[in-house]
Amino acid sequence: MSDNKSIVEDPNSAKASSRRKFLGQAAAVSTVVASGSVAANNLPPNVPAWQKHLGKPVNSNPYGQPSKYESDVRRLRVPWLTPDSIASISFTPLAEIKGMISPNGLAFERDHGGLPTIDPKQHRLMIHGLVDKPIILTMEDIERFPTVSRVHFIECPANSAMEWKGPQVGRLQFTHGMTNCCEWTGVPLKYILEEVGVKPEGKWLLAEGADSASMSRSIPMEKALDDTLVVFGQNGEALRPEQGYPLRLLTPGWEGNTSIKWLRRIEITAEPSYQREETSKYTDLLNPQDPEHKDLIGKAYLFSWIMEAKAIITFPCPEKPLKGHGKYVMNGLAWTGTGKIKHVDVSLDGGINWQQAELNGLVLDKCWTRFSLTFEWNGEEILLQSRATGEDGYVQPTLKQLRKARGVASIYHNNAIHTWKINKNGEVESVQV
Amino acid sequence: MSDNKSIVEDPNSAKASSRRKFLGQAAAVSTVVASGSVAANNLPPNVPAWQKHLGKPVNSNPYGQPSKYESDVRRLRVPWLTPDSIASISFTPLAEIKGMISPNGLAFERDHGGLPTIDPKQHRLMIHGLVDKPIILTMEDIERFPTVSRVHFIECPANSAMEWKGPQVGRLQFTHGMTNCCEWTGVPLKYILEEVGVKPEGKWLLAEGADSASMSRSIPMEKALDDTLVVFGQNGEALRPEQGYPLRLLTPGWEGNTSIKWLRRIEITAEPSYQREETSKYTDLLNPQDPEHKDLIGKAYLFSWIMEAKAIITFPCPEKPLKGHGKYVMNGLAWTGTGKIKHVDVSLDGGINWQQAELNGLVLDKCWTRFSLTFEWNGEEILLQSRATGEDGYVQPTLKQLRKARGVASIYHNNAIHTWKINKNGEVESVQV
């Protein structure tokens, strides 16, 4: 057990009595009402302006928008990271995300040839290659199949890539924001493959997008017949353009770019197609010259599909510092491409002692899972870490362990334990320990 | 068992072989590719325009929007239903909704005094009345509490009210669209009540909104301490203005208007407060004069909080007719305010024979649940019905049963089994049988 008892709440303590302490903190910024100050009409003294006048007509905007007071909650690019804005990335503002769903307006995107504007009436999906009956399907055809809806995360394998060599971006949105999690609706790919009849030698498929990059990846048949979907719905509505409108592949738990957006073609093949975006990119040459990692020289981390277990604390974080001493609920997100999250542990001393966090809400397969831990902060410096463990027993590694396994030349698949340093003034910075 | 075998798929038949028939239908509108027609470069002959040019820059819109091709998917009002657009309703386009989440831009709203624009920095929640320590909380205070995220439906008790006396609106959006289902994030109300300390005589609470109607309802303490939340998050982002930004009460499974929007005040009381919107409205005088229902004369359906079990077929429906003969997957939504959906049954002959539908996706407490049933349509007229059964054993009634129990003067709580008539041309209309 931890020796951090002074700052971590004993999980066995009476919850009700511990919760009362939130008020002690809250009272610092809120007003305790003296019984005499509540007016006879039972309204607080200051009735706000918006209660004194009729509001806007109902459905002024038939497609609703966020409040104007949320205008700073936005996806952002990192201009120096990508050479232009066509092959680029927008990051989810994770510090502002609530629950397990990423809202459609804020879900990260990675485009390789810009964002195409596709007319769904003209869009087609061709399935050909090693099949009995090649076919071209319209959107209407696809929507005739039985559909399923599943909540799954998507993560770019380059998420946290900027952190391999030390903290470069002092913001949660940029250290971990190449991920989103939505309810996706579509057709299991296996139903469509049954229609065309895959020949026995068809062991792979090539999926291609209708963007200017013709973004394409090879997918083994085993994944295609497992949980891969062809989706047209996202959080209850049609896919957003940034997510592949009108149609994308969804390979749950795998590198985000294998979930080919603007899906137009699936070719059944005997072997992988070794496309550009799975050989020159999205592959890590392990350690080209490092004598300390001789066994890795000349080897590559190729077809590294699965996004491994990862947890990140979303409060506190650089965007959301602590404000004054007292009791806080630390909050975070965990996910793994192999299945469900089994548990998440949190350290307040840079990884020496660990406490098990509480999992909040639904714990679903290949889905963001919320965790939280109550702690008391009295102004000391803290090195805050979170560590995910999957139901398969895989434990999120330290950066040191990752470097030992993969050398120091990697770009992708950085799922190392991340450290937030809480400074004495409550501000939070990204550090490596 | 049903004698509808000719049009309903035997659920025990081999699924794979039955699915293959979807192609038979699909082929009517799609193109089967002759093996010679796939060009040497493996691209379909017509490479679409959007694949030949770079797309738009990434994050051109840092808060993303739907495709322009979805511009007809909108909330709508029924102008004749409400005397003005300030106290009015916008309906969810249920025929276009996918999965169990209603997208924030399309979630139905019911406002009683228009839509207020509230500055969250100035917004306050006062809790007073029969408490040890009355208090006024800021949004920042509220967000300091432990939070939970839960997916729950909200339904206006007036949903389907227009259908009591026969079909008046020939559109699913209007017969059933006063409902939405979102992932809500917030604080269990009991945590806040623990902070203020409810006095033993405090058995009710009055919740009041900061809109110009000061919309208010009485809630029994039992519900407040059970699953009631004070929420600030909706599908991963801040509440939308139409849903009560920045703060609303959420009383899962209860009449939508008890989930007070723009929540500013909770007063603990000994008795219900008998507010306007729970006495003159949202109460049904049962049968003022009907001699056939003598026992109901002078009685009222008051504090009728729970939204009873209900199922509705969302495809086919008036907005989504059948197009040609063949195999189809019927799709629908079911929910109940008492807990989970146990099963949904479907009839194709106006309620004589019933088939159990498949429940798709997650089956959650007080949450939209998807159901589907595969059927073959060969051009005959069908009277299509769906009937929800809750885990409490409650079975969705017929309109006749409802009228027997509540007379013919009701406005609210019409959860009767609904009938879609499929005409020989595939078009769908709302009928009563």
C-alpha cells in the first residue's frame, strides 16, 4: 500500500463524510447564504438578466450549436508538426471532454490529402479481387444490410509521438489529443464479404479511400471477419466529413489510419499490398545504429496494428490547473485496443507508489473508459502518473521500458506512462521522470 | 408462433444464407462488376472528382459541422401545435437517427419561455429551504464534485399527444420526436444535498430554471436521492443551450420537464409546491363528463412522473418508405422510464400475431434501445406495430387499453402501440386500428 495517505483519500473511508469536504473547498469561492438573505419570494437577491426577458424563439437554429461561451473549446493544429495544412492533424481538446463520447464537432482528424467533399448519391464502394462476384454498392445498398452500433475509440499511432524525446508540447490537447471515441453505426464487414464470396486464397484486403491521397492500408482477413465495420453513422447522425463522410472502415482498437475514411474500394488479395502508408510511414525502423540495442538494428516495427493500453489524466492538466489547496477529484481516460480496461492505477510520486483508481461509467470493449481518484492537495509538488492495465493483463509501460524494447528511433506507438508535475502554485506541466 | 412465416424471417434459419438475399435486392440498384470491367490499375472506371484534387485544409472549421449534403436533416416545429415560437417544441428527426445517441445538434427541445443565453461565469445554483446550511454554488464549485456519465433518454410527456384522437401528423418526426437520448455528465444530486444537510422534514424539493418562465417542478426526495443528477455535459461537451446550458437537473426516466433546464434554484420543502407546470399543465383530468367512464369522472392523472415503456419503428416509416420488393431490416427504438427494455415484439398484421425482435447494441437503464427484425416484403399491405416490455414486466398498451384506463380527455402520456400501414407502393402512413 501507498505511504501517500496524507494526500490520497483512503478508499475505505466513509464516502459521505469525505465528500462533505468538497464544500469546505467550494465555500472559498461560493457564497453561503445567511437564512435572512433569501428574499420573501424565495428568489436569490440577484435575478439574472436572462430570467427577466423572453428567450430566443425555439428552434431558431434547426441544427443546434454550442453556447457562444464555449467558443474557446476547439480542435487545434500544431503548425510546426505537419509541413502543410492539407496532410495534417487536428487535436481533440481532451481537457474539455466529458464522459466517454467525443462530440462530433471536436473529434480529432488526420487527413493525408485534405478533406474531400463527397456527394453520397454519387459515392460507391467497390469490392473486387479474389471474390466470386465483384460488386459496386451505393450508399442505399449498404444501408439495406443489418446494422450495429458500437462505441469505440480511434487513436492515431502518432498520438504522443512528440513526447518520445522529452516534453515538447505543454498541453494535454497536444500530448494525447489524437484520439476520439464515438458511437459508430454501420454494417459488419463480414456480411458484405459473405455477399461477394471471398475465394479461399483471399487472405488480405486492401482498403482505399476516395480522398486525393487514395489513403490505403492492408488488413488481414481475420480482422475483417472479426469486428471490422463499414460505418456511416457517428454519435447518432451521419459521419462527419472529417471522419470519412459518407462511409469509412472501422477497425476497432487498431491504428486509426487503418479505419480508412471515405471508403471506396476493398480489394481482396492473397498478400499484403505494402502501401506507402504502411511501409515508409506507420512503420518504425527500430534502432538503425544504436550499439546499446544491437539486437534491434535493422529491424522494423511493421504492421503494428494494435493501439496498446494507455491512460492519461485529464484533470489536473496544463489546461486545467489546481486552484487553491483542498480536496479534488482527479479524472482521466484509459483505453486499449485489445479489449476492455481492467484497472487503472495512479501514482502521485512519479511511479513509486500506486493507488487503484475508480472506473466510472461504462467499461466497454475498445472504448474510452473514465477513471477518477479523490485526493487532497496542500500545495506540495506532485508527480502525477496513470497506468492502464487491459483485461488481457498487459500493463502500460514506462518510457524507459518502451525505449528498451524499441530503441530510441520510434515515431509511432508511444503509449508510455505520462507524468504531470503539479507545481506549488497549482500549475501543471509535462515532465519526464 | 406467428403464421406470418411468408414475410417474417425464421429467427432460427441460418443467418448467413438469409443475409445473402440482401444482395439479390441490392443488385436491383447497384452494379455487379464484370471481371473485365475493373481496370488494370484496379480503380473503378469512374474515379470521382473529389479524388482527383486536394481536399480542404485540415481543421478549416475548428468546430466541425455536418456535410452540406445532410442539410435536410433538421429539427422541426409543428407551427399549429404551439401558439407561438417562444413556448414551443422542436422535434428530433427520428427517421435519420442512428444508434442510441441523439446528436447534440438534433436533440428535441421544449422551452416554456424561449431559449435564454446564460453566462456560465455568472450562473449560480442556490440550494435552500429545509436545510442546515443554504448555499449558492458557482459552476466551478459544482464541477469540483465527483462526476458520473450516464446515457439516458429524455421524453416530453406530450410526445405522441397529437395521436390520441387519430393520426394527425403523417411523419415519425412528429408522432414520436419529442425525445432524445444523450450521454449526460454531472454530479449526483445526493452529493450536493449531503453538503447542505437536508432537515428531517424535507421530503420534497422544488427545482427552478433561470429561463423567463422560471420553469419549475416538485420532485420527491426519494427520486432526488436515487438517480437524479445535476448535469453540465452532453455527449462529451458542455450542455447545449436548448438542453439547459450551463446546468440542468436530470431525473432519468421521468417526464422531460422535471429535468429542469438552466437550473438555478433547489428549495427543500415538506410538501409539493404545486407549480403551474404540474397542475394546470402536465396533469390530465381523466374524464370530466364521460358516462362510459364514470369511475374516472373528476379524477386526475397528477404527478405522473414516469415515462412508460414505448417502442416505435423508425424504418420503415413515412419519411423512409420501402423501395421495391425484397428483404428488409426493420429498425426501431424502445425505452422505458422504469429501467431496461426486456424485449420488443413486432406485429405485421395489426397486432394479431407477434414476433420477438432482436435487441441491437447496448441495453441500458432508462435509455433508448435499438431493435430490429428482418422481413421479406412482396408488395402486400402490412399493418406494422411494435410493443415494448420493460424489465419490470410492464407491457406497452394499445390505445384502446389506454382509453379504458384514462378516458378520452388525456393530453399527456400516450405510449400506445403505434401502427404504420405499408401501402402496396411501399409508402408508409400512420393509422389507428
